Amino acid sequence: MPWTMPTSQAPQWFDIPFIGNDLSKIGRAIDLYAEPCSPGAAIWVYGFFSALPTMFLTLTKPEFIDIDIKHRGGRPRKGKRLRFLTQTIFRDAIIQIPVPRWVVFRVYEWSQRVAWYFLVADATESFAINWMSMAYQYQGCTGFPIAYAHRTAVNTLQGSGGTGQNVLLWSGSDSVNFNFPPGGAQPAVDGIYRATWKLAFGPNSPASSSQLPNFTYLRVGTVLTHKSIATESGFSNRNSTGSGLIDVVGGGGPAIAIVGEWTDPGKFCRSEGEFNIDKVLTSDLGPDP
């Protein structure tokens, strides 16, 4: 079952967006991909978010948005008035993490529409815009056979095992063309797969056995890769996100899993989040034409 791991986008110093007081700054998402061939379309976006990640959708080509830009210490100022009016707005939950992270936007009602456009913004609660990405186009489902495994954790008990390192568990699963041997999800057809996870960890009771993981990893076969630090998010909580590409060739793929690493063995915590593996094509999602 041969497989390789193509290189995916990593954050660079120039990815950090300029935060404007009176103008929206045009930036770019570091990395992003679509889940076009699953029951509900979703867009995963990787970037530096200091406020609230927001997605604006439209069936017509977006150019800019007419928005109120809050000016520090002065009157609110208007952004440039342009043609694009948002028809739908999707907003992610507030999670303050001072590092680049993955967020997912669910767009179920748009999943059957082909060639719609979107912008990603970093918006405050008052919709002041810190930065906005360039436009991208959703192309719809273009790759067959379809293959995906979407796994969720809802107040799921996780443990460090006997060594302080253990495969994470999931409370829900939805899949097509995947097998589930012990220790992971296994693609049943060839293709390039994107594995992405977004997890929040909280304490378990009793406190004497509770501990939060320090890192998460993507495990492909027996190889640990794409190490992601679990960053603090409020009192006694941590978050971790990550992503990697796996190119499966030759019939049947490796078992793919997420592994948590704790300081001590025999410790436990609770988790919320998701781990998605999708067969992807470069034509599923494209830049603004």
C-alpha cells in the first residue's frame, strides 16, 4: 500500500496580516481547501485570526465589500463602496489562539450550487474588518470516485495511555469508500487526501487524573507527522489544529489517525471537535479567475 506525503502550505512571516485602523487590508489565507464531494459543502481555511473568522458568499463575482471600518479614537469611517453585496455570512466560534490555525465553515445550502465565490475576513463582533482575503471560487464536486471520512468528538473522553501518547477517539463518523481497522481510517481508493483536525480539550473529573495534551500529531501508518502544539484558550482549556496531504497509490491506503501527547501516562481529558479526511482535486477550489 504505497503512499507519500506531498508538501502543504506552511505559515511565513509575510502571511501575518496588517491590522488597519481605518482601511481594510487585503491579505491571503495561508492555505485552504473544500469538501465538495461530501453531503454538505465545507471550506477549511488556515490563517492568522486575531478576531472572528467570517466568510462572505455570493453567486456573483465579488470585488470588495462596503463596510464600516472602526477608526481608533475617532469617528467610524466608510470603506470603499463597491459592487459586492453579501448574500450569506458564515462565522466561526470565537477561539483566541495567537498562532495560525484551521477553521471550518459549513455551507450546506450552497452545496449543490456550482461556481460560487467567497471571501474570508477577520472581523470583530461589531464587524470592523481587520483583514480580508482575496476572492476564491468554489468549483463543485469534480473528482470521482468520492471518498471521505468525517469524524467528530462530542464531550469525548481521551486518555494518555501507558506511555503518555495515544490515538484519539471519536464519538461520531460518516464515510464513503473508507475502512476502519483498529487505529485509524483507511482510504479504499487511490487519490490525494487532505487530513485536517480541529480540537478543543477540557479537564476531566476527578482532577487528580485530569491532564490536557501538549501536542497532537497526524499518524499515517506508523509515522507521526505534522506535529501541532495545543495552545491555551481560556482557563483550563487547550486547542489544537493541523492538516496534511497523503497521496495513496496502488489500492488501499494506510490507517490515518490523530495522536495526542500528554506529559504523563494514565491521564484523561474531554474533547470537542472534528477530524476530516477528504479525497481532493486541485480543480475543486480555485483562485478568483
